[in-house]
Amino acid sequence: MRRRTRNATIAAVAATAAIALTATSAQAAVPVNTAPLRDAVTADGIMNHLAELQDIADANGDTRASGTPGYGASVDYIEDLLVDAGYLVDRQTFTFNSFTELSEPEMDRVSPDPEIYEPFVDFVTAEYSGSGDVTAPLEAVDLSLPPGSTANTSTSGCEASDFDGFTSGNIALVQRGSCDFAVKAANAADAGASGVIIFNEGQDGRQETLNATLGDAFSDDLPVVGTSFAIGDELATLLTSGEVVMHLMTETLIELGVETQNLIAQTPTGRTDRVVMAGAHLDSVSSGPGINDNGTGSAAILETALQMAALDIQPRNAVRFAWWGAEEAGLIGSQYYVDSLPKKEANNIELYLNFDMVGSPNYANFVYDGDGDAFGIKGPSGSDDIEHLFSDFFASIGEESEPTEFDGRSDYDAFISAGIPAGGLFTGAEGAKTADQVLDYGGLSEFEGEPVSYDPCYHQACDSLDPVADGADAELYAALNAAYGGALEYEGVISNVNQEGLADMADAIAHAVLTYAMSTSSVNGTAKASSKAAEKAGDHLGAHLFR
């Protein structure tokens, strides 16, 4: 099915008996009419919250990162609204090690054939990299070129012995593969390397620029960056002909034991042995206000909670909303929450719904692959029901959707690892939109001969309500806005939020939350969380790759 116009979709919905969207017997024993809540949870209401989050960032150094005043003010804003609405609200305080990049990094080839590489495109500073400004010869470390036929063939840098004979002071060139990036970087530092360049391994799906994390336990003070397979392969080829001199510069700040909070709000009524959870991370990256990532998810569940209270909905099962801190530092807040739960309380969580980026400007409708049939990584028993509820919803309103994998990129990770059924929605981040997806969802797959991602401002200062003023490509955003008939405009300014996609996501969120809030049966048939954790094989730790 290819994309219909908004008017055609509305007509289709009206033609299907005004589509009250009653839950099937797999999810509830009695019909659940979610239409009143879906009507109440609007893109306009969500955008009003996003405007408040933007104002908070503007007043606090253009960021809402965990541990900053902007994050604290974001928590205050949401907490005040929830208390006024009658929710039982609690702050859960924890500490983490924060990472901030203080200036734009540099990676240059000094010789031969000097070249300046573009930050955030050609290379990215590894999260928790140290600082340094070095110019030194490049030295390859146990590379596997051409790459093996399967992922994780390369063991480059994984053993201290890989650096036997390494010249102290050189910059190490290592390849992604079978061990964590932190292991490679630590071995390089122990061998006297002055910097580390890690390039992608080279198989299909392992060619793009690496957005890596070393983890908050990494302590060696040297610059570490990730780059693409193409650039790494080119540098390795040049080394076969002679010396290659590189320049690396990173300026970072790692602060230990920074205090931050999760915010938890629960309905005052409903069964507390069958808790339905919905969550979103509230923190931004340090470089921007995080309006799409993840202001949209945070604002969407906030508006859902507020409208449930305004409609005086009395849920059969208690609904617990969560706004997670320190997600961008490696899913720390949600992991802390799950780890802190007594076993009985964990078993009382019926399911977890995750919403991380639901308004991407060049969006697609992604649903987490709970049954694993698309990517082979399935969630605990019951996750398949959640996936089907969302995909059935999109089909019922005449919209396409497609699975996205449970790969550890967001806060569902702690829940599925603990055996709690989970699911959720996502509208895309740095990945490139395909031509087929343009047919399904609108938007652009190319602009001026270059691929266009779902969110061209992902993890940048321009993830804001005025991206062009904050550094985004004005022509690209004008083209995106035109492709969506003005859906990116908010108060006369092109924003980094697509309100067309956000409206459908808001409906899907309200539908799922209320369906499970009123359910009389368990998604996994036991009324308890599965004792079996997910069959996980992902390489992500939050937004970053760790191996």
C-alpha cells in the first residue's frame, strides 16, 4: 500500500465505522474505545510542551543534558503539571559520569595529499574520549582487509600483543570487530599511542561513520574518534606506500558522580499488580536542546497522561509514566530504575512502552520488532502482541509502518533484559531514508544528489524549533517542509518536528496506553513478566555503538 493524502486517510477512517479501534481479544477481553483519548492528545498540545522545553534550553545554555540546569528545569516543568493533574509523582535520584564535547573536533590528513575531514560526517568523537591535540604518523594495527565475509571477523586491537612493535607517540588505526571499542582504545593507550582512529569493519551495514562509545569507565586521556570504512580503508592503502601523518584534536570534559533524576508518575487508581508503563528519555545531548530527540517522546507521553486525567479515565490497571535521565550517557537512568526494583515489583510490571523520537522531520513509522521475525532479535513473551497492536493501528488508519530492531538503542533495553515485555515507536534518526519509504511516508530520500536522513539535525544544535537559525541547511529544510505541505512549520518557522508524523504517533501512543490500561488479560498469558530475557545480539549502548 502506498501513501495516501491526509484527506484520503481521514475519509478511509470515517468509512470504517468511525474507527473506535477496539482492541482484539489477544489484548483485552472487552472492547476499548480509545477514540476520546486519541482526539484529546493532539500534535498541537504536544508542540506546546515542546515550545516550553525549547524556552528552557534557551535559558540554560541551549541544552537540556542530564546534570545541567536545563535538565533540572525540564523535570520541574513536567512534575508541576503532573502533580496538578493528580498523579502520584516521585523523583528517583542517581549519579552518573557525564561527557561533554567542549569544541568541534578536528581530523586532518597532513600528508600525503592533505585533506580536512568534516566532523559529524566523516568522523565523530567517541563518547568518553579524552582530550588531545596531536600530529603524528599513523600506524595500522592488525587490520583485516579486505574485510571478512561476516561481521566481527576483525580482531584489530583486541589483544595487547596486537601492538607489539608499535611506535610510541604514533596514532593507531584500528578496525571495528570482535571486541569493545574501549578495549581497542585502552590497548592503544597502553602501547603509547597518542590518538586512536577506529574505522568501521566493512561488511554490508558496517560501512558508515562510527558513532562510538568507550563507556563511562574509560579513563585514558587521549583523543579517540570513529570514522567510516571507506576512510579507514583509504588510510590503510596509503600506509602501504609510505608514511601517513594525521592530526587529531578533541576537547572533552568528563565529570564523575554527577547527580540527576528519573521522574516517575503513576495514576492514583488501577491494579498495582498489573502496571502498564510508558516511558521516554527527557535528556538531550550536550550540544543542543533535543527537541525531536527526545522532546517529542517526552511531550507525547506527558500530553497522554494529562489528557487521561482531564477525561477522568479510571484505568483498570495502574499506568506508570517515566521520564528517564542520562539516556544519552548510555541508558543509565532506565537501567538504574530496573536494577533498583525488588523482584515482586518488577514482576508487577505488565509491559513497557518506549517512545524515543516520534516527530522526525523526514519520518518513517517504525515499530519495535517484538516477535523478531524481521531482525532475529525478539523481545520477551508478549512483546509480539505489542508490535502487532501498533502495526494493526497504523493499518487501521491507512498508514504504513515497518519493524525496527530491538538492538539496545533506547530505554527498552533494561526492560527486555529483565524479561519484561516491551515495544514502542520510533520515527528515525541518522539513517538514510529510502526511495520506497518516500512512497510510503512522503519526504525526501535525496537532496542535491546526497542522501537525506530521517533527522538531519540528529544530535546537533539544530535539533530545535528553529533549526535553520541553529545551523541546519536552509535549502534542505525548505525542501522537506515543502514535501510535507508545511508540516514542519510551527508558529511560522520551519522546525525540526514533522507534525504530520507526530499526529499519527500521538494517536498510536494514546491508543496503546489506554488499550493496555483497560486490558483484562495479560499480554503474555501469565499476568507476570517473562522470566526469560530477550534474545539480544545488538551492538548499541543507547545512541552509540560500543563494539
